[in-house]
Amino acid sequence: MSGGTLYRYEPLNPQDNKIRVFILYPGLFLDDVVAKVSHAELGRSRYEALSYTWGPATHDHGKVHLQQGEPCASIGLDALPFVKVRPTLLSALRYLRLPTAPRVLWIDSLCVDQENLVERSREVTRMGEIYNKAEQVIVWLGPDDDDTSVAMETIKLLSEGVVMQWHRRLFTTVPGSAADMLRNRPNDSLLTLSQWSALRSLITRSWFTRLWVRQEVALASRIVVLCGYFEADWENVEKVAILLEHSLVKAHICLRDILFVRSLFHFRGSDELSYILHRSSFCGYSDGRDLVYANLSTSSAIKALHIEPNYTMSVAAVYKDLILQYVQHFGNLDILRSCDPQNSPPDFESFVPDFAVAKSESRLVKEYAHGGTRHLPVTVERGSMLKLKGKYIGRVSYVSEFQRSLSTGYGDRAKNIDIIMTYRRWEPEDLFTATYPTGGTLFDAFVGLLAGGAFKEVYGGAHHPTRDEAKEAFLAVVWSGGNVNMVGESRFWNYVGELTSDRRGENYFRTQDGHIGTTPGDVRTGDVISVFPGGSVAFVLRPALEDTQSGCYQLMGPCYVEGVMFGEALLGPFPEPWLCMKDIGLGRYWCFGNRQDVETARSTIRKAL
């Protein structure tokens, strides 16, 4: 190997359990960075793993000089081979370098030959294990600035008053603490504007939005957060994230930035594949295939499928492979809620979602339409067709020309009024005279449809309206004969808040036999509405253009159809006085209860009814 040339990696033997480690030699901050790349056995070697942001691929690369053996004073740096590193990593190495002793690190861009796609794919499968077996994972946020010390002190101050519950979903606060005051008496909080500004500056650093860091911290045995020479405990960051998520104060830090931080931490219910993929779509990444491969160690579903990274496959092929394996393995069709063929690339099958299109998971309606059933077996025909058996609900005969606009927040009065005016345009002419196909009146069905069935009898919780409260609020505010200017009145807000949330479909339709529904996707007259075992929602299907009699359809997306979202289509109507409800315990499981004694009469087995 000639001196002063670009370093060439010695190949890793796929048969060995070895990785490369980066030995950072000691030096002062401004000294040239000198290191050595060595092979070491995974699980028997001590090293720290670095989690950082790569930064943009600019031409302004720095150099790291690599020794081939032991350091030798007689060999000048210009004679050593080198690797090019981006400015963000070069800065991190200067801060991490010790003054008198070497430091052994694992750094993805330096310890994996990025030009070797075969090695890159192979090493991606071991990333979780590499970070798990590191002595500690160093979260590098970047150099410190004038706000860093204040931000770190604020994190420590707030975290001291937060007590996490075992499932990591909820927490309590220590009475009298800064956290307790912020949560329960925000107007009395003693946090200054400079503290809020410093905290916002820290948690909006680019590291928090990077996709790959989620895997890097998910399995770490110990994590330390560094910003320049300032340090924070990882658990304290988690405590502050959950506190801010549940705090009423959102004026200083927007909810989107808070949720980026919160999504880094595992909590009960955060492992659902559709949640993980949609959360990931908002993150920073350079390759659409990373949405799957970066979650190999964070999703139990992906781990169960034993997916092997293959960067020679197209993005469409990677997503299709995931979909087919998932539905065949689990008999669960919920991942199909993400389908939106109208906005997908042309090489995507209609049942293959483009996960790279960022969309809120909450906008994809999810109920209990399958009634606890699974769809087994799922068969694949001709390599590109899913063969499913389900229940025909009806054919779409009417689609409103008025599309509901997306919500921008509970406090946006003008937007909320605009949404309600759209609902008035959806209002059926026979609203107060017609019956509904699944029983009851069209009026009751329409009130329920607009709220997506989110009633207190079903979901519990003080923020949901009862069915009677919903009907009262509808007549007072939403109905064309009501007063829309009462939209902000507190007695109606539980129902109005559900109507104006981002969880509601934008397009309203009606079937030939009178079913009513909404969908966030495309729907046209002639489309078919169906419910399938294993699917928590109904689906919009469109007959294939080439052969309308073949029984082949495009899957256009999920929909909410009143009267079929809790298993009624597959298992029959509920006998009085039973209803489907969400157990508001930690698992948040669906169950079945007696509406006359909701608190004590519960059954988890639908067929027992």
C-alpha cells in the first residue's frame, strides 16, 4: 500500500464474528487526527459505539490519518494512508479524543466499508448487536454553544421531579418540584424564557431527527449524551421528553419536536410496525430502504420475519417483500392501512404502501373491524396479487365533492369552523328520517361517523363525549340548523375536539344500501367497501381496469364505515346490552362489556357472547 493514499479496507471474513474498531490515538484538540483500524471479535472486545449525525455530503471533507502498525515517529503524517470524513465526524473525534490514552470506538462510517454493498448489507444486520455489546453508546449532539450549559441544567432540574412508571408510558411528578409545577400549574412555572430557548435549541439538533439513531440507542446497555464537553444522563432526557409531551405548555417547543425526542424511547405499545414505519418516515435518512433496515433491531415484527438487508433490491421490492412476509406470517392486515396507490410511484403494487411518504400514523383510522380474527392463510398469486377473503359491505354510490381540510390544532378556531362547515355539506337530506342498515337511525350513525366512534362508552377517558353528549353537541354546533359560533364552548368541546382532530377521513361517501363512511384516501362511485379478517378497518377496493369481472381489485386505502368497525360485519351484531370497548389499562386491548355495568362486566372472547 503506497503512503499518502486513500485507505483500502481489509475485508471482514463473513465466517468470523469480527468487526472493525477504530482506535483513536491521543492528542490535543487542534492536533491532526490519527487512528488505527483493527479487527476485533464481537462480544470479547471493549469499545464504545458512537451515535451521531453524518451531516451533508459536501466536498469539504477532513482527513483522518491511519497507522498500519504501532505509531512510529519516523513516519510523517503525509506518508500515512487516510480516510475522508465529513466535518461533523471530524469535530466529534476532536472532542472525544483523550489527551494521553487511546480510545477504542465503533463508528459506522469508518468501521464499515461503505463502498462494499455486500459488506454494508451484512453489517446492517449486526448493528443492533454491535450497539448492544458496546461498553456504552455515546450520543454526540455536536459542539456546545452559549445555550448548552443552561439546557443541561434545565434537563437535570426537570428530571429530578419525574418518576417513570414501569411500562414507560406514564409518569408521576414529585409534589413541589419544577416538573410538578410545569405539569399541573404551568402558569406558575418558574422556567425562564432563556431556559426554554436553551432547551428548544438542544432538542431540535439534527441528531434527534436521524432515522438510524433509533436503532443505535434502542438496545444500548448504557448511554451518555454529549454536547461538546457537557454531558447529560439518557434517562433524564427521557423524563423531560415525556413531561413535555404531556405538559399543556406547547408555546415554547412545538409538539413535533417533542415527539421526535419521545419516539427515541421504547414504551408499551410503541413496537407496532405501522407506528414504527410512519414515525420513521419523518426522520432524516438517505435511502428509502433504510426505513426497513434501520428498524431491524427496533421492531419485534421485523425481527420475527428474519429480513436480510439487500441494497441491490429496489425500494418497491423491499417494501413488497416486507408486506408479503408480514401478512403471511401474522395474518394481520393492519399494515395495509398505509396503502395509498394514487400517490405511490408507478412500480408499487396497490397493496404496497410507500412508507417513505411521511404521514401521521394517527390519520390512518384504526378500530376493531376484524373482531379479534386473523386472516390465515394469506396466499400470493402470480407473484403480485394478494388473495384475501372478506365481507362485502357495499358499493359506493355517492362521494361528496367537499373534502374535509386537515386540522392544524385544537386552538385554530377558523380552521375548526371550516371543518364543521364541510360536515354540514356532507349532511344527508334524510338525516332525521332514515334508518341505518346495521340498525338504529341515520342521525345516530352520522353523529358517530364524524367522531370516528370515539365515545366514552367505547374508549373511556374524560376527554371523550358520551353518545348523548355527542348528539347534543352535534345539534347545537355542527348541524346546519345549529350555531357554528358556539364551536369553542367548553360543554361541547369533547365532541367538537374529536371532529376536528387529525384522525378523521377527508372524503365522505355513501353506499347503495345506505352505509356511510370516510376515508383519508381516494374513493369513487363504483368502488367496493369490504372488511377482512385480520384488518382493524374497512378497505376501499377498486375493480381492476383491465377486467371488471375478474374479481381483481386495487386496494385504495382504509376507511371508517359506521356500524362495521367493531366486528359486526364478520361476527354479527352485538346482542343487547353488550358493546365493544377499549380496555384503558396498560395494554389498551379491545374487549367486550355490558353497557349496563361497564366497569365490571367484561369479556375478552367475542364468540362467548
